[in-house]
Amino acid sequence: MAAYIYRARDEKGKLIKGAMEALSPDELTAKLHKMGYLATSVSELKPGMRIKGLTERWRPVKQQDLLVFNFQLANLIEAGVPILSALKSIEAQIENKKLKDIIGDIERNIEAGSSLSGSLNYYPGIFSKLFSGMVKSGEESGRLDRVLRRYAIFSESQMELAEKIKGALFYPAILFIASILVILFIITYIIPQFVDLFTKAGIRLPLATQILYTVGLSIKNYWYAIIAALAVLLWGVKRYWQTQKGKYQSDRLLLKIPFFAILARRIYISRFTRTLSTLLSAGVPVLHSLDITKEVIGNALIADEIARVRQSVERGEKLADSLKVSGEFPPDTVQMVAVGEEGGNLDEMLNKIADFYDMAVGYAVKRLTVIIEPLFLAIMAAIIGLIMASILIPIFDMVKILRH
């Protein structure tokens, strides 16, 4: 079967868009006709193509929207509601237009005979490989309700961790922006006024004052060019980081920055163990679980280590031994994994490890905040102090001249 993207109209003339598998365009047209839709265009969905009108709608699908969707679907399936009826019920309540349209497309796919996991695969930018992989496992094992509940809890824990980190960095970010604005105001408005005064008084300006005056004048006269240059620079850096080489280098740098490296490693270990635990508890085979975990870990270096661990496990070695050889996982983590393997409760042990590291990340974030705030304030105070000194020194010189 091939995948096709289509445009069709319902009985009221409303335009719908989506993707569906079929043997041919004619078969797809017939499927849509049976569901009460008139196909207006059908084209083959090539690998990497986006479904325009759904995946590119301006309003994004937030993690909060997906979390609500996951919990609602889990609740309805656990209550014994058929999957199609559950999706229709959720679609009627969802406020996000983009997600509503995607759920509608998933419904049409299921009506045409596709599985839920197969329908999710059409939207890799919305539904992660982890989610679609777990749903597939749940469909095959007949434990879809349990799998959906497990994934919803997993998503909630990951979102809480992300919000905790964002919250800790919010105040320093506000301080940084406020300090930059104050500095810009001083060098573009205050210093030029003093320079005019000093020049009329015949006072020679210190080098620092001259430099700040020139910088402020340049910003004031060429702000649009500076903003454009910064935008191009940021775009170039972002594009480079999206390349395989750039991603690898930025991820390696993150794991080498003092203190931040410790925090990052704890986050990745938590994500690794939580993801692997969630997949194994859903009945996903360990090798496939490692494949999915590698895709969602978020760091190229750690992903390479997971790939090497997978190769070792595939050769018949135990997971704990493979993790020990990699060197990226602490001894206590490796030991707990070994206990889980021997006791036959690896998924539970991995979940306990993740709980521990989530707690460790929370403490590390609090400590980071305690360190960053006074350090940042000291640096900003020093910078502003130097700027003020460049103003005060000429003032003292002017006072001396006036006294004489």
C-alpha cells in the first residue's frame, strides 16, 4: 500500500485535508466516497513531505494540548469507549484548531481500516515516535488503555520537569533583559548628553568614554543594520546547529560546561530511564525500546552511546553490562539496572532511577538559581559601574577646572 494526501468535501461542502493508505488513488477515492466525502485531489505522500494545511497551520499544538488529549483518550479507552467514538468525543471538545483537524483525519483513517498507530505516523511533527511506538505495542498486546495511561503520566512528568527548569531560569532572564535595556539607555542617551557638555567645556574625554560614546552613536544611527546583522547571525547559528555536525558539537559543548554539564547529564539519564521504563512496561521489546529512546533523548552524544549499548544487547550482553562499558552512566544507576534485570522488574527499577534523577534535577536547578542570580547581579553591577565611571571621571575633571 502507498500513502496519499487528499483534499475532499463533505455533504455540506466543507473542505477537509488529510492522509490515508490505499492501493491506488481510485481506491482512496472510493474509501472517501463510502464515508460520505467527495475527493477533489489525491497525490502520493512521499517520505519527508508535510501535509499542508494541517502540519503547517500557524497555530502550533502545545505540549499542554497533547497532554490533555493523552489523558482524555486514556480515560475513555479505560472506560470501554471504542477508539473511534473516543476520538470523536475528544475532537468535539478540543479547542486547538490544528489538533482538531488532525484528530478528524485520524478518525477517517480508522474508519477506512487503518490502525491508530498507523494514523499517528502521518504526523511525526505532532506525535513522537515514542507515542506511536507505544500505541502500536498496546494495539498488538491488547493493553492499549494501560499504555495510553502510562504515556500520559510520562508526558506529564516530562512537562513538569521542563517547566521547573524554565521557571528557574525565568528570573535571571528578566534581569538580563532589564540590564541590557538599562545599558543601552545609558550609552545611547545619557552618555551623548554628557559628552556634549564635556566637549563644550573643553575637557578631554577618557578612552573608555570615547569608546562608549562611539558604540552608543553607532547603535543609535545604525540600529536597523545591527538588528539585521544579529538576525542573520542567529539564523546562521541555528541552521548550523540543525546540521549533523553542528548538533554534535553543540551537544558536546553542553556536556562540558561546568555545572551545566552535571545538570544536563542528570536530565538525560532521567529521560533515558523514564522513556525506557515506559516502553518496556508497555511491552515494547528491549531492542526496539532502545531504538526509540535513542531518537527522543535529545543529545547526539548520548544517542551514540545508546546506539552502542543497543549493539551490545543485540550481541547477547546484559543491559547493565552494556551501560557500564559506555561510561556515560553512573555506577549506582548501572547497579540498580543490574538488580532490575536479575529480579525481572527492570521497568520498575528504571522508573525508580528516573524518580531519583528528577528529584536530583530539581535540587540542581534550585542550586543553579542560587548561584546564577548573585553572580549575574555582580557582573551587571560591574559593567554598569564601569560605564558610570566613564561619566564620573570627566565630571570630576570639569569640577577641578571650574574650581581653578
